[in-house]
Amino acid sequence: MEILTISGGSGLFGEVRIPGAKNSVLPIMAASVLCRGTVTLTDVPHLSDVEASARILQSVGCKVLLENGRAVITPPEFPGSAVPEPLMRAMRSSLFYLAPLLARTGRADIYTPGGRGARPIDMHLSGLEKMGAHITEKDGGALEVTAPDGLAGADICLRFPSVGATETLLMAAAAARGETVLRGAATEPEVQDLAHFLCKAGASIEGIGTRTLRVMGRPQLGGARHTVCADRIVASTALCAVAACGGDICLVGENGTHIAALLHILRRMGCDVCRTPGGLLMARQGRLCAPGALYTDVYPALATDAAPLLAAAFLKSEGFSAVTDTVFEN
């Protein structure tokens, strides 16, 4: 779509079904490489990144079926270890294939991924090195990562609760020999969803949802069926739109647990929010009050991706508002 024609001046009313989270389904699709049986995922959003992830899976030998919000992935007995450069460059989340390929085949030949913003991968690589990986950086962003004797459990402390590094090392630990203790881990809902998927496939993970994860590696993981958690950013988008324009909305499949910080702010601004058995209701009929200065931070604080959505609502509020991001550079 190249043109949006918008007729303003009206409130927003209706019902929105919240799809599965992109930031959850992409690492789970990558983790399916670790499995020795068929993986079936439901509530899979129809997105270009999901299709790109399917192409990466097919490039290493997996059979992939995407249809009607469902993904069925059948890994081969002997998957490939290299992802072609164009597929790696297509999206930031291609980095999630590093750990599964390394754990399953003993090597991974990949490229530094695409995507926006400066997001170093040093925590991913240093954690894998502690587990026994050897890393060679080549020209053009190529990475050759090997573990000829397999990955071994390690005690790893992240200097920052990075979601991506936590997910990379969680996948590596699930298939490594012995126990891995991951300290300073991210606790985002998408990290928890990946952990729950791995447990369904046979992994042993303690401390899900806390800053310390203990993982006892398994030599083989089986297939699994899993429903992807709701996308809290889609939910935040719809709520902030109604906050800005007025009206009321019913979110189906979102109970508000993972967006509690945002809901607290919306209530302060004058929105009425309540939970229902099937989801969440929000209405904004009166004036919108400015909340003052706000800051994003790691979960469970206000998410970075919710900041510009709230900023749109601030334009309709009475008083001073500001939001500052503390997570990402620039």
C-alpha cells in the first residue's frame, strides 16, 4: 500500500482480534531446527518476516507449510549449516538461526543480519564462545561458527538483559551437554513463549520469567504443538489509536497482563480499561490528560515500541508530555 487516505474527526469503535506476536513466532520458527519431529504453530501472523523465516528453514532442508494462521515445520534428519547471504540480510531476526544450526550440525555459516538500528551481536557470540564455540569473522560480514565437539553448558552473565541474546543462548543451552545458568536474562513475554515452546519439545528450563534461567541440555528435542502468544505491540497500537481519537474497543485474545505499564499510563490519561473473560475493553469519551514525563525500559516497564504510539495520543492531550527511550542507541 503506497497511499493512505484518512478522513478524521470521528471516534474509533469496534473489535480487534490480536494475532500471534511476530517477535515470538520468529525465534520459535528458528528453534524448530533443534527438533527431531514435526512442529505445529498456531496463531501465526501473516507477515513478510514469517515468510522470510520460512525460506531460511527451507534453505537448510526443512519442509514448511504456512496457511490459515498455522505453520507446520518438519526438520530433516541432517539439516544444512549455511544460510545464503540474501536470506540473512532480509531481516534482523535471521540471527536466531545461529544457535540452532550450530547445536544441530556443529557449525553455522551465516552473515550479520539486516534490520534497523545499531544492535551489536557481541553478547550472542561471547555467550556461545563460553559454551565451546569457535568464531571466525570474515570479510563482508560473514561468520563461521563451529563447535566440532558440540556445545557444553556454562555459567553466563549478560551485562544487559538483551532479548535477542537471551533467546540465542536459551536455544543453544537447550541442546548443549550439561547445565547452563543464564544470569541477567531478559524476561519479556516473547522470551517466556520461546522457553515454553522448548519445554513442550522436551527441554528442561527452570526460572522462566525471572532474570536467572537454568537449562539442563537434552541430546534430542522432539516435535511440539504450540500457540504463539498475543502480539502486545499490535494491542498497544489499537489502544493508543482509540486513546487519541476517542471511542471504545474490544481486544480479543489480549488480557492486558503483558502491557500493564501501558494500561497504567492510559488510565492516568483518562481512559477506562477493564478485563473481560475473552480479552480487554477500553473506552475514551472525555478529555485526555497529559501524563508528564515517561521513560521506556526493559520489561515489565513501558516498551520502546509503545513510545511512538503514545506520542500520537499525547498530541490530543491537555498539558505537557514527554517520552524518552533508555533501551536502544539513537
